[in-house]
Amino acid sequence: MGILSLAVPAGAVTPPNHPDGSTTPWAVQLAIMDTQDQGFVHCSGSIVSSLWVLTARHCVENPVMSEAYADVGAGPSYEFPYRLTEIVKHPSYDVALVKLDHSPQRPSLALVDAPVAPGSNATFYGFGGSDVLTEALVQVVGTSWDGHLFARSPSGVKTVVGDSGGPLVSNGKIAGVLSAAVTYPYESFIPEDYKFVPSSVFRDWFLQTLGLAPSPQNPAPAGPANPAANPTSVPVPTVPVAPNRIAGSNRVQTSLAVWQQGGFISNAVVIATGRNAADALAAGPLAASMNAPLLLSTAATIEPTTVAEILNRGIREVYLVGGGLQFDPNSVAALGGRGIQVHSLAGADRFETAVLVARTAIEKWNLQGRLINPIFLADGINFPDALSAGAAGANLYGVVLLTNSHSMPPATAAFLGSRAASSPRLYAVGGPAYQAWNSSQPGGIPAVGLVGANRYHTAALLAANLTPYTTSALVVSGVNFPDGLSAAPLAARRNARLLLTSPSQLPPESGTSLATLTQRQSSLVVGGAGAVSDAVAWAVLG
């Protein structure tokens, strides 16, 4: 799908409309107690069968099932008479299906038969900021590199908290599920554009969950033995579980699994947020500079399992990268009782945080006699190029700095200027970072641009040009960030390159890079089967 150019709305913002409730009987409002935030999460959804509601996965990520409720119709909602009895989360996308304890006896919405084209008009429905359903007429802008669908309100209607999970409806069918609003401008998209998971990417999962299509794990019976009578009854082959995987039940547990299986010998750990990539993108080389793991946290306070591992492994120093990370009072007391020092590296934004992390990493490298510290410049808004840069920096005793997409942040420019006298090697990884450097060239430091045709090509270029001596690879998802963060220091530990993949198919660029390795059979996948399928994991081995 292409990208349509639309004008940015100007002037006063038109408030959303309240539709006639008789036209939206399928609308659902959710109220779910969250185990991490200790409060109710309010989201939107739509009835898609007798008992099932479609919503956003992030709305139901940490539910207290005894305190998970729903109401149907356009509202207002005061009683929430339905309880949620089951939640099925999509393994890769921000969509989920939740099951009600009894049928509301309401009409349901189906998915669109084909993707909506740029320029198409559609309607978004959500309960954001209101206990009464609102609607906004939007125009489809197009899709981004990661497959998300974007739409824009010509009159400037914006999404608000509570809209997540609401449907984008085209010709009476669901074209997408609202995941978020655009926060930072990128590609052709502007802040407050609507970001949807398009129905086309989750259709198979949706039909299988509702029992409307055979599951790959449980194919439909083959039927009569006579092939002429039933020529399409062919059993679906099952892919064996791949042996070359490091994974946990979630991103936090995967980072702990990398620590446990990675052979790190260090008295330090680095912890960064796993909720978003912003502050964590520069943390990989810091962890590598101490031969330490990079752990992730998604909770308001760092998870008890992580604290227990720190206490059990004789750790002496903990580095917290980015704001919003903290230990609970009991953990603080336990760490202090062991003499464990906690250092915080947090700037006013991701760019300042990256500079603080880079300064600390260079100090650590220099203490080891590693005095040549290349600088990797990568886009700090979209994560893939920074993932690749982090692993290369970890391998080459370097650091990662971030650009604000195509522009150079003051903090990054100032740091580069301060290093100019030492004539560091500077690599601009990916198109946005190279454009940011080319437009300002801070400190007069020349840069080598490593810009591929896509994220997979860029990662392969880094491997071929900067770490050709690596003998194996770590392969991580190129459509989500967490596992790639944890993999960066492991890549340095294993003399491995980092390559990216889509969840279901190994990109040719990554396959070509793998074919050059002398110990390809030692390559690993980091992340669960939802992030990287077993079929891809087997392909990594060749």
C-alpha cells in the first residue's frame, strides 16, 4: 500500500461526534484492573462473535481477571455487567480477543475482505475521555514500514486515553484496531495520526481463535481417503521446536534467560526499560563494556525475579538506564544490605540519556585499555537501526548516540563536538541518522554512512563491513525491539553478529549474511516463537 499525502489540519479542532446508539450496538467499553499499575485500564472494543470482543493487546497485558469487566452499547456505562473469562493475545501484534461470561445478544462486526486503500474514508469509534461512544471520520493515509495502518482526521479530531482497541470501520466492517497515536513525526506521518493494526495482518489468528478456521497446530481432519473426492484435504505439516533459541515467557524473562545462558562474568548488571525502546537503545555497549547483561523491566518497580537474581549472583553494581526505573523499598534495603551500589543514568530525554550512557561506557572501555571507541549514530525514534548499531558498538568497544529521526539533537551534537579532537571513527547507521549527520556535521567529524535498502539490509551491511570476523550470529525480531536490546552484549560475548528477521520468514539479506559464517550452526535466536517462528529459527541454522 502506498502513502497518500494529506494536509495537516489547521485551526480549531472539531470535537468528535456521538453516534446514534442504534447504529453501534457492537460497541464495547472495557474496565480492567492492571496488576502493574494498580488501577483500572479503560479501553474500547467491538463485538466480533456471540461471546468475543476484539480490542488492543496492551489493554489486557497485565489483567486481574477477577476485576475485568465490560459493558456493551454506546453508553453511558455505569454498571459493567459482563465479566471477562478468557484473554487471547496475538503473539506479534497489539490486538487481543477477550471472552465475556455471557452473550450480550448483540450484532457483531466482521473483518474487511481486503485492505483499505490510501485516500479511503472510514470511521473510528472509541470511548476515550467519555463514558459515551464517540466517532471520528478519518481518511486513510497509508502504511508504514512495520505494516501499521495510519489514518488522519481532516477536521483535527484526536485520540485520547480510552480509545485504544477501538475499531476503524470501513463499509460496516473492521479495517483495523487502534493501537496508538503518533507521538513523534516520521515518514509521512504527523503527531496525532491514528495508528492501527490492520485486519489483514491478524485475520488468520482471529479466525483460528474464534474457531472459524483450522489451527496450524490442530489441522482439520483429512476426510475421505479418495484424493479425487477431496483433493484439498492435505494435513498441515508441523514445524518441530527449534533447539537454537534463548527465550522466556516475556521480554523480562527473556533478558534473564540471556543472562543465565550467556556466560557473563561480571559483578555488574545494566537494567533498562522494556516498555519502550527510547532510553534503552544506547545501553547495549555499556553492558558489554563491563561484560554484563542488559536486563529489562516493564513494571513500575523492578520485578522481584530480577532482584532475586541480582542478590543470588553476587552483583556489586547496578546501572539503571533511563527515567522511571526504581526498586521498591524492600529491594532497596536488601541491595543496600549487601553493599550493592545503584547508579542512575537518566537525562531529560533519550538523546541526553544516550550521551550519559556513552560517557560512562567510554570510561569503562578505557579502563580496560580499549582506547579506540567508535561512535555509532542511529535513529532514536524508530528502533531497528539502533538495535544493529548497539550490537556493533558492543563488539567494537564503541558507543551509540541517537538522532531525532533526520535531525541532530543538541545533546548529541555537543557530545560529538567534545570528541572531535580525538578524531573518532563515526558511523551513521541507516538513512535518518546519515541525513541528520549530513545536515549538521557537528565537530567536523567525517562519517561513514551504512545505509541499507531496509532494516534487514542495514544490519547485514554492519555485519559485513564492521564485524566480518564474527563466526556466528544472533537473530532477533526486526519488528519489535526488546529481544534485540538484550542480545547486544551477548553478541560481543559470543563473537557474533546481530541480524534481524521478520516473525515468519528469514529475509534474504539476513540469509546471505548467515551463509558467510564459519560456525553458522552455533547461531542463536533470541526471543519467543511469537517474535521469531520455529521455521525461521531452523532457517537460521541452514
